[in-house]
Amino acid sequence: MSYYLYDSKGYIGDVASNKGMDDLAKYLTKHPDADDLEKLVKEGTVLKTDHLMEEINLLGAPKDPDLKETLDNLKMLIEKATDVIIITNEPGE
């Protein structure tokens, strides 16, 4: 199973596998400056704001290469989003 990212206009891209999302959630929970990103991963939705974009830039690169790839992918997808950001494991139509 995979997770997908959407905004109000529709599908943006594939985010990660189940394991990738679990690893990302654990990483973000431990990071003190990732409140909005943690909310996105835990609750599945957040508004795209300047604060969210600042959080993304403050995270740095994880040591684990798979986690780094997942985080880099999430950053790229969030940059493409226009407003509300939704992560779900339900594929769109």
C-alpha cells in the first residue's frame, strides 16, 4: 500500500509506502520544529502556509538514505501543492 498527496485541485503525487510513512512519522515526532509536518502525517491534512514551508527548510537531511528520499519527495510534492495538503492511503480516481 502507498500514500498519496493531494491538494484542492486533485492528485499531486505518490508520497511513500506504509513503511516509509511510518519511518517519516517517527522522524517528525522527534524533530522539535516540525509541528505542521507532524500534523500532516498524523492527521492527514494541513494548510500550505509560510510556516509549513519554513519547517520543511529547517529539517535538514536524515542520516538514513531511505528516510532522506521520502522526506525529499514529500518536500517536492508539498512545493507543488497550492493550498490545503492531504495525505491519504486511498488512491484517487
